Amino acid sequence: MSESRIIERKEGAVGWLVFSNPAKRNAMSVNMWEAIPQALGRFAADPEIRVVALAGEGDKAFVSGADISQFETQRAGPEAVQRYEEISEGAQRLIHEFDKPTVAVVRGYCLGAGVNIALACDLRLAADDARFGIPAARMGLGYRASSLKNLVDAVGAANAREFLITARQFTAAEALHIGMVHQVVPVADFSAFGKKYLDDIALNAPLTMRSAKRIIRELGRMSDSFDMDKARAWMKECYDSADYKEGRTAFMEKRKPVFTGK
């Protein structure tokens, strides 16, 4: 866990929040989730920062998912699952509701929790080596409604079903085609393109951008008829299942899981 961290840096009017867990392709550990609110708080309080960019350390991954090696201790029993969900969902909600513009800058793998984080951002830039996927069905994981709503809002229900049911990885070109990302840029040009993109945003009127974000967010609220209790029960059913235990065990044993639907 000591090798995983959030790196903060400031470049002009751009605040950078960098996911760093190089040994595990920037997989999200609990302490990384816990560090996000503090980092965003500092960016929010700095009047010089006009836009926040989220990226992975290095060029191999944005975030390759949750740190599955922690699942036996952090997401095994009901109380542990609930605590993990509260921490991770709280961090994603803060990104989603952050008043300054947020941009996911994606190189390499963007899987599971990485997709959730990217979709919580306002905008998503991808290098042409990026790969997107949600492998929950290969682990027996339950998926929270708020993350699925962000996915459906971005790519539509039909494409969201393909993400969750096939658990396959989508190329950057496919992600652009279905609306998951806003721009795809060749790797050789990605750094320069991203810098100009962020710098251009930083020149825009902060109050206009803030009000646009707030109004769009209000327009996208879940309807009163949505049954959150049912959604949580369906997710809990996955975490209480033998299949979830099998998925964790298979990962640690480096083998394919054998699911039974129980």
C-alpha cells in the first residue's frame, strides 16, 4: 500500500491529480480513494487553479481498476464492502460535483474504477493507445447505480449493456465512436494537445463554466421513481454470493474463475 498514492502538482492554472501505483498499473488502493477529497479540497481553495486534470502516472495506464489484492481484507464481508463503497463512491461523487472543470487524460488501460473516475469527470481525452473496459462480470462484482448512470449518460443503455455483459475492452476509436471520450489523439501528439486543451479551458470564464456544470448536473438527476433500495439490494446480492468469493480467489490464484450463479 505504501507504493500507492495520489500525486498533486500545479502547472499554471492547471491542477494535476495523478494516480500512482506503478507496480499495479495505477490500480486504486483504499488510501488513494481516501486522498482524493483532500486533493480536490486544496484545488478548490486555490483561486489560481481554473481546471483540474486527472491522469495516471507513466504511459501504461490511467487506472487499471481497483486494487484487487485488497479485496480479501477491504471488500470481503458486508461491513467491509459497505465501507469500501462509501469511500470510493464518495470520492467519485466529489469529482462529479466539483465546481471547477475536470478532465480525464487517459493513456493505456482505463478499466473498472478507472472508467468510473473518468466518467465522473466533465471531459475525457484519450491517446490512441487507450483501452476501456469494465471487467466486473469476470469477478462477480456488484456495480453501483451511480456509476452505471454515469456510464449510461455517456454511452447510452445499449453500449452500457455491452460493457457490463461482455466485460471486453474497447479501443480508443470505439470509445470515441460511442461517446465515451471527447477526443482521441495519436500518442506522439497527445502531450502537446492535452496542454493546449487544458490551457484553453483555463482562459474561459469560471462562473460561466461553474453554472453550466451545476445546471447540467441538475438536469441529469435520477428521477423520483428510481428505487435506490432495490439497486443496492441487487448489488449486495452479488457481494454476498459464492461467485464473488470465487472471483477473488481465482484472481489471487491467477486462474480463470468458475462461476455457478450462486
